[in-house]
Amino acid sequence: MAIGDTSLKVELALLQSLTSSDFMALASLQGHSGRGGWDYVWGNRNDRYQHMVIRAGHGLAGTALRLGRWVKIDDTCAENSQERLHCPLMLAEQLQSAAVFPLMTSSNRQIVGLIYLGKRKQSRFEGSELLAAQEKIAALASLLEGIIQETAK
């Protein structure tokens, strides 16, 4: 488990660098019946995330969980300024833009986790940053799936 956990942390640090994110969190959803919390967090300014529960359809993470695809909030759409007010993690961490990516198993396309990326100073993610995140998602999902299987033994 320690090797998989270390590999996951290395990949997450690389993802944070590639996307120039100020904040990043990973939630493992296996065994939580579609509900969970944030297991790994980087760049946080407080510990409010520890009390937050991810529920399908609630907030940005819940929307990604419900839709099964990545979603973002930034200044590219005028309605997003209101959506930001309904996202607890964005408010708690004072994020101007955020994107959430579901981590899916390769075999049955089940969501095993979520990656949350956020920026405090920049009001949007560049296309190249989102593309870099999408390219890393499969590797991260595979690593997380391996850790989940290892801890289930």
C-alpha cells in the first residue's frame, strides 16, 4: 500500500504543477455509497474541508459525481459567479476557479474518486491545463483503484 500511496502522491503533485493549481484535493469514494470526503488535500488555507461531505448533485464535486464527467466553474460564463456561491469548497478556500474530474475504473467505468483543482488568483483554467489534467486522470484512477483493492485485502 505504501508504494501505491507514494506513487499517487507523486502523480498528484505533478498534476498540481501542470495545472498551476493553488488548491487540490482527492476524494476516494469506494465504499461510501456515492458519498465521501476529501482524503488528500494540498494548498488548503483551513481545515473546513474535513467537515464537508460529497453528495451527488450538491456543489461542483457533487455535479461531477452525478454527471460522471468533468465540470468547471470560472469566468467564461456569467452564470458561474452565482454557481460559485453554492460550492462550499470554493467559498471555504476562496477559489476563483475550480474544476473537478471523476476518476473511473477502466473495467466498468465506476467512479472511484474525484480530483478537485482550484485557483485563487486566476479566474480560469487554460485549455492546456485542462487537457493536461484529462491526460493524467486515467493514471490517477488506476493508482487509486490499486490502493482501494490493496486496502480491501
